[in-house]
Amino acid sequence: MLSILIPVYNYNICPLVATLHRQVLECEIPFEIICLDDGSQKFLSENQEISKLKNTGYSILEKNIGRSAIRNLLAQKAIYDNLLFLDADTIPVHENFISNYISQINDSKKIVYGGIRYQDIQPSGDEVLRWIYGTKREALTVSDRNKSPYISFLTLNFLIKKSIFSEVNFNESIPNLRHEDTLFSFELMQNQIAIVHFENPVYHLGLEHSQTFLRKSEEAVVALKNLTDSNLISTEYVKLSHYFQILKKYYLQPLVAFCFRITKPLFLKQLLGRKPSLLLFDLYRLGYYCTLKTK
């Protein structure tokens, strides 16, 4: 009935799998838990322990194939039609997490997204930028998510039928930078497949250091540029590319790019400090976007 699919990369998944396994056993349904390790170098021996659990498997790929390909491969290996995708660095908030998802299974052509939360206590030190961004931009209520149901969807916690996944899956031809989830949700919208938002969140535990998060954010800007330049998504779909189009319309992108290069050290000092501003983070990404477009 239910295939729980977890892509793994350099993360200890034992607590997550133990929690899911206990909950799904309590539901008394046919199930499997498939964990595919995408060429990790860490936690290999620890994660091998989960294979001792009933209907649970852990396999290690010889080389890293990327976030899109690993999810597609997990879906191919699944034997049941109901696929529950979870990221390795998550943990369910509620004790009835699995049963909540089971209650959403029916014949409707849809996917179901349970949402994300972050720990209430702000971390000290280097992880604060990622935590602030996550709590303000990702950990949205159901009502807020429903205002923009496709763009507010994240791929770390969702249920989809295998038959639907065969229609819309993850594009493996794009660079393994970021925004594969953005393209996935855009294609869901284009194919008129509904995203149902409900309250069944997971905690996101894998907070990066601020410098790492900024580097990944720059990679995401490059990925967004690739998607829009390739006409894989509309420039209006993501706010960042939308605002760039406004600057471009009024011939302002060279000026913004010039100003960004001069002020970048000041941006970095603020964003890597103890009280980073999301407004400055947005301006940083927009300025970086403009430098890419004017090369």
C-alpha cells in the first residue's frame, strides 16, 4: 500500500527510519521503506543497521547521481502505488504522521504536501541565517501555503501516486544545482495536477552554516537562471526572476550588478552576522542574479 522513499547523502537516518517504521507498523498496512544512499562518505556503517528492520532496505550507490535522479530511481524501485518521499534530515512532528498521510489516500489526481517546521529555539552562531529563512519563508501555515499552492510546495515531505509520478517526475537533464523542486511544481501546475496542502509537518534538522547556505543560495540563483533561459519555467513563476525582469525592462540590471559587486562585502558582513536581514538576503540574490545576466 505505501512505499516510503528516502534519498540519503551524508546523514544518519536511523532516528528517522526508526520513527517511521514504528508508526507504519502501528497502522497495520503493507509497506516498504527504501533508503538509497547517493554516494555518501559518512554514516555508512550506522545506516546499514536499518536493513535489520522489517520491509526496510538501505542501498549505497557507487557514485552520486544527484537530487533529481535519486528520487526518480527510488520511485522506480517502489512496489506500491502510494509513494511517500521524505528527506533524510527530517523527523515527523506528530506521532500520527503516517496515519495522517494514509487518510489522504484516495483516487483523486493529486499530490499531498504536509509542510515543514523548524525548532522553536533560534540556534546560536553560524546556523542562524538558514533558521531565519526557514522559519519565515518555508514553515508556512496551510492557509498561507494555499495562497500559492505550487510555489510553496517543497519536496522534502510529500505523497504522490506512482501513476502520477510517471506523468511528472524530476528532470534529470538540468544541472544538479538547486530548484529541481521548483521545476517539478511548475510542471505539476502545467499538467493541472493539484497540490493538496494539509497540516502534517516534519522538522527540518539539517541546518547549514550561513556561509554554506549563502553558497547554495548562489547555486540556486544560477539554477533559476538556467531554468528561465531554457524556458523550462516562466519568469513570472518565481519572485526573484520576476523582479529581475522588471530591472531588465528599465535597463537597470547593469547598474544593480555594479552596485552589488561594490557592496558585496557589506552584504556578507550583515548576512553572516548574528541578526541577518531577509530583505538584504533577497537583495543579495537579486544583485547576484544581475551579475550573471550581464556576463
